[in-house]
Amino acid sequence: EDQVTQSPEALRLQEGESSSLNCSYTVSGLRGLFWYRQDPGKGPEFLFTLYSAGEEKEKERLKATLTKKESFLHITAPKPEDSATYLCAVHRTQGGSEKLVFGKGTKLTVNP
Amino acid sequence: DGGITQSPKYLFRKEGQNVTLSCEQNLNHDAMYWYRQDPGQGLRLIYYSQIVNDFQKGDIAEGYSVSREKKESFPLTVTSAQKNPTAFYLCASTKGGGRDNQPQHFGDGTRLSIL
């Protein structure tokens, strides 16, 4: 069964304290992995797409990496405005249809 | 600015009532999707449409119905058959027909509650 597991479920950091979020997956027919940011009461906001192992993408304080089994979202020197839930999703094909499988998310809180 | 508009932001349903959630996009995207988000769970796919006048069931379609009469619009009806409708509903769209690995872009959701 296709599965996407994000860890930890929740993470509290002090401002400036760097850390990483993990997304591990067991999906057949992987075509890509997406990271989203979701603020309370809002829809997910697209951050990155990663297509193949070894690929890296960066945006401001965020850097996403991908291996054959997992992806990491590294947050360098976070600020309070980085507080949000970060979602990981994998794009896979099955029986001719294309679907996203989402993890449950990591809730990040950055304290000033 | 282009985007996805969901309305209403909050919706209340009485027992035995059908309610319809609106989703409109002006991104000229071909594919549109409906997800349900519950606390502590990942987004779950309800229905999706890759082209006008065609749609497919997702993983949790029971108790829901959709239509896709226009490219820009993909309304979701929560029927009285859906016994646990309280959730945050998200609409998304993507370029192409969802086959070319483009990211999905989301609206800001509708929160549905039972009266």
C-alpha cells in the first residue's frame, strides 16, 4: 500500500535554531515529490517539486532534498513567520490515473 | 491575480440536507480536484476531473457528488448520505490533465460543520 510518513508530527524551535523535517515514502510508480506549507485556516501553498534522487531545491531559508526513500526539508535559521504545517505529497501513477498521496504533516512552531 | 476561489468559507449543514461547495479557478487549468482534510490526517481525495464533462471518484467518494460543466468550475455537493461531513474541504487545480507532474495549487478551503 502506498504510504507517506512525515516526522516529527510537531517541532518547536527557537528562532535561529536550524533543523530538518522528514518525509519517507513507499510508493510505486513515483513521478515526483511535492512540499507544501499550510497556515491555519488556509489552503496549502506550493513550495517545491523534486523529481529524482539527488535533486535539491532552495527557497530563502528552506532547502528540500530527495533520496530514493525519503525527502528532507531543511530549515536554516528559522524565523517566527516560518511557523506553519509543512506537508509532503508524492505523485504516483496507478492504473492509468495520476494521484497525489499526502503525509499528515509536520507542525512547526518557531519561538522568538 | 489568477487563483482558486472557494466559497463559502464556512458552511453549516442540517441533518438530511444537501449542501454545495463552490470552486472557481481562473488559471486556465484543465484538471481540478476535491480533497477532505481532517485533524491528524493527510488530505484525502474525494473526486477529480481531468477535462470538462468528465470526472472520476477518488478514495472517499461515497456521499459526495460533483459536476464539471465548465473548465473554470468544479462544485462539490455533500449529500445527506455522507454521515460524517464535518471537515475542511480543499479544492485544487493543475495544468494539463494532471498527467504531466505539475504541482497542484489550492484554494483557501471551506469549513463544513453540522448544526
